[in-house]
Amino acid sequence: MKAKKVKAKKEKESSSVFFRNLRPKFLDWEPPTEEEKALQVQARKEAKADELKRVTALAKERDLEKEAARRRYRGEAAGNKHR
């Protein structure tokens, strides 16, 4: 035999509260102010500058590693010729 599920009684709410909860949230959207737009632009500029610094540092590091590998290879090749 199956046990019956007991449903919790829902509190009664007024119709105004019901319809306020039913109202879509996107209707309350307001466009950003000029200050908010300026802050967003500044944040994007800073993020772009940070990303450029990071990429530049990685490129320099990669170039240094390549140069070191070339020097090692040239040194080994020169050492092999003299033997």
C-alpha cells in the first residue's frame, strides 16, 4: 500500500501580491546612466590594457626561450664539429 503525501498548506496571498510576483522582471529594467556607461567603458579599457600587457609578457618570454634554445643548439652543433 502506498503512503499518501502530505501537502504543505500554502499561505494565502492577496491578489495584488500574486500579480506583482507574476510580473516579468525585465519590465523593471532601466537603461544605464551616463556614469554607469562611463565606468563600463573605463573597465573595458583597463581590461584590454591588462590583457595586452599579459600577452606581451608571454610573447617576450617565448622569444627568450626560443633564443636560448637556438644558442644551445648552435653551441652543441659547434661542439660536435670540433670533436
